[in-house]
Amino acid sequence: FPSDTIPCLLSPWSEWSDCSVTCGKGMRTRQRMLKSAAELGDCNEELEQAEKCMLPECPIDCELTEWSQWSECNTSCGKGHMIRTRMIKVEPQFGGAACPETVQRTKCRVRKCLRGPGMEKRRWKEAR
């Protein structure tokens, strides 16, 4: 009898594979096998299927810009501090790494102040 009347003998579909990603959007596939011998006729049934799969969103870590330059010392003499800052480029999401500090302070010391506390007292006495 004509060869094209022979039905395809196919195995059952396999289980769906795991999603191709561990988070976010991916694909998964399943297969089945041709059981009848190829010489018994062409088989046009699909042997693989693919579909989209969606897992929980991937964590997004905090991203920061580079540090700015240190500011000027906040005093013109004696001990002071200066700061530098950086900006948040990407806020953390879905359990991603939190942002570290965005401001740093450090001590600075400009030249010694000329009038010490002693001079203040003296001037105050003279003014009385």
C-alpha cells in the first residue's frame, strides 16, 4: 500500500525542560522521538516544541557613579573636614545588593589659626 498512509509512530512528549534562565524571561523545550523507521515514509510531525517561561525578576544590584573630587576644607585655618560624594545610578531591585555609602568625610588641617584662645581673652579684657 502507498507509503504515505503509514501513521507516524511517536513517543510521548518528554517533560518540559527547566527554564533556560535562573531568573527573568527564558525558554523551555520538550521533545519526542520518532518510533517508526524512517523508511516507512516521511513524518511531518514536530519533534520539538519551545515556549517562553518567566521566573521571578532577576535581582538588580545598586550601581553608583565614581566618587567626586574631595571638596575644599571647610575651614580656612585649623582643623576641618572635607567631603566627597557619589550618585546612585541604579537603585537596587528585587533583592539586589544595597547601595553603600554615598558621602565620605575626612579630616583636613589648614595652616594653624593665628589668633589662639589666649588672644581672644586679652582683647576682651582690653575692651572692658
